[in-house]
Amino acid sequence: MGTKDHVVGKAKEVAGKATGDRKLATKGRAQQAKAKAGDAVQEAKETTAGAADAAKEAVRGDEHDDEPEAVRGDEREAPEDDTRA
């Protein structure tokens, strides 16, 4: 679904209204609705894929590469501070 169905549907709707052909106008509105639904499905697929990729990265720890060790929970000890009084 895409721009073609939106445009063709709108053309049918306008032609149907201009000629008084209610059936053609209705078909045009239906084609536009079908295109809009297809766009929503495609957007949902893209959003889901993006969320899945983000979840995979979070599980692997890719998002934490730039965080300090203490925040990541690394078991390595931080260097000791030599500024004792």
C-alpha cells in the first residue's frame, strides 16, 4: 500500500463526486482507507523491528559501552584514590 493507492483512491472519490457516481466515490474512499491501513501496518512493523533491535542491544550490553564501570556493574575494582589525609 502506498502513495499510488492514496492517489488513485482520491481520484476515484473526486471523479465519483463530480459525476454523481456514489458507487465510484465510495470505492475511492475505500481504496484510501485500505492504503491508510497498509501504511499503519508498515509503520507498526518498523516500530516493532526497532524495538526488537534495541532490546537485543540492551541484552548484549552494547548500550552501556560508554558508561563508567561502576554503573555497568563490572566486578573490577576502581583505582584507589591516593589523596588520603
